[in-house]
Amino acid sequence: MKRLSMRERKILRTGGLVLQQGLWRLRTNQELRELCKQLDIVADVKKKRWEWVGHVARMDQGRTVEKIFESKPEESRIRDDPE
């Protein structure tokens, strides 16, 4: 999520230069969000995840995705020794 936020800020900052009283400055993250009128990308990803969970929860019992989502492992996986 941190890397995603950093990437979003980098993209937004490409248009973030503003001339103010004869000096150039970068807009703050808050100014960029207000200018774009959008949620930050991390909040948007979290929102989409919850929408997907709701979608899966409403699925019919026979659907594969719903089965996987509600399944519980019967036993723990045995890890092999790398040697």
C-alpha cells in the first residue's frame, strides 16, 4: 500500500508545479487531491476489496469462487526442508 501511495503521488506531482509570487513550488498532497476531486488510491483499493467481499458473500453456494472464499484448510501444510 505504501508503494502504491508513493506511485500515486509521483503521478499527481507531474502536474503539481504552480507559479506563486514569481516562485515555483510543488503543490501539497492535499492540494492535489482537492484539484483532482478523488479518493486516494489506497482508500479506493480498500473500498473495491470490500465491494468484492460483498459480491462473493451474495454468490450462490455452488460457485467455485464462493467455495474457495468460505473454505477452511483441513490441515496445515508441511514445509519441506530445503536441504
